[in-house]
Amino acid sequence: MLDVRRLYMLKTVAARGSITAAAHSLSLTAGAVSQQLAALRADVGVDLLRPDGRTVALTEAGRVLLEHADRILRAMEEAESAIAAVKGTVGATATLAALPSTVARIVAPALTALAVRHPQLTVTCSLTDQAQLRELALGTVDVVLGQRYHHTPDATPGGIDVSPLLDDPLLVVTAADRGDDRPVALRELAAHDLAVPPPTTECGQAVLQGCRRAGFTPVPRYLTADIAAQLTLVRAGLATALVPRTALDPDASGIRTAPIADHPIRRVLFAATRHTGNANPTTTAVIAALRTAAQDGGRAACPPPDRV
């Protein structure tokens, strides 16, 4: 009989591209993973992996087995969710992957609320912009607090349920002694020294596409995805930035914010889980806390009426 843990290792190696990367994500040694994969190869009697440059790739037999492994692993998760739904109680552990820009307004308030409502639940949180939905599909996290920018393709993998939390616009951020609070036409930023994320990031791509819709291609003075670094440059009067509203402290000193008047750039913040036929009480509780925090944080981050 095939060992489910070995099937999961095969899936992880296929997703990571190498035994070393898979071992790192599984908190195992490369030797341990290789040993388990060798045992799986002996179980099926055919090679499952082949060298592919510096990485490994699935053989035809490996692809066939992985298709079945995916169904087996999904069935196991369905069974676990069904039992959890029958029990109807929030569990002891959950893992959350979230964007760093959501920590202050959403993640921290949500985790605080969960600690009060479900003191037995320990949530381990990974703060990253990288490959969150892939990690969710692999099963390394239970819930993702992610983002998708308007006017960009939806790259949600199959088998993932997405629940929108908040529509979060980017604001034009300048030094407090520069400009005013009126809405800014995006085309005006063509004359500014911009601090924006690299175009290899989701936000950087959204800014680039938004500026092109407004009739110009930005030539940034500063490239950084670090919002704190962007705001430091802004406060110094060196740059103008485009920053998601929920990533800004409305009481922050030294900066001035204004909405984009004509070609808004917005991201949708969402909570994502793996699809199951039965709602898992633990992930449901985490998403409910994120939703409440997003709604409260979104209202708190809105500028007062006389600034709009």
C-alpha cells in the first residue's frame, strides 16, 4: 500500500523543483526526502523523477502518480474537514500567510480577537509577499490573506476558495509640506520623482499598468517594495509614493495623502482556503476574524471627509 506521506513528498518535490528545496520546506534533510522517495519508487517499481539541469522533473509515471496523489490528499483533507465540522469546535492550531502591508490594520487586530474568542487556538503567521497561494495549495498554510489588483489577471489555482475582504485603493503619498489634499490625476505623477515597487511585484505591475492607462510610462527614481523605505523617502521630500490605504497609519506624521482622481489603482484583499465540502470551524474562525478586522481597519484608514 502506498504511503500517503511519501505521496505528499512527491507532490512537494514536483512543486519546489528540487529535493533540497522540498526538504527545506518540510523541515527535513535532503537525505531523508531522497530516502522516502526511493522507497516510493520501490513501491511502484518505476522511476518517478528524472534530472532536469539543476532541478528534477516528473517522469510520465511520476505525473500519473501525482494526479492520483492529489486526489488522495484532497480526499484526506475532506475527511478531516468533515470530522471537524461534526465536532463543531475550533481546533488548537492554524497557519496563516499574510502580506506585510496588512499587519497593522488587519492581521494584528484579527489575531488579538482570536486570542480572546478562542484561547486554545494558536495561529502561526508567515508574513510574505511570495507564492502564498502555491503554499496554500501545497498544504503548508491553512489560510492566506492575499491580494489581487484590479486590471490584472486572476491567477487563483484550482481547488482554492477566495473570499473578498476589502477593496483597498492606492493613495498618492507626498511630504506633508508638498501639494495639498485634492485628488491627484495620475498623469500629474509623470513629473514626480517616484518611489514604487519593482515591476516584478504585483503592486509594481499594477502601478505600471495604471500609469500607462493614464498616458505615460513611469521612470521611477527609487525602486523598492519596502513601504517603510518608501515613506522615509517621502518624508525627506525625495519622492512621491503610491501606497495601499490600509498600509498607512492615518496618524503618521510628515506625510500627506490624496486619492487618485482619474485612473484609480486598487487591490482586493481576500482570504483564501483550500476547497472542501464541509466548512472547517478553525479556518472559518480565522477568516471571520480577518473579515471583521479588515472592515474595521478599512474604516479607520479612510481619510477624514475634509481630506477627500
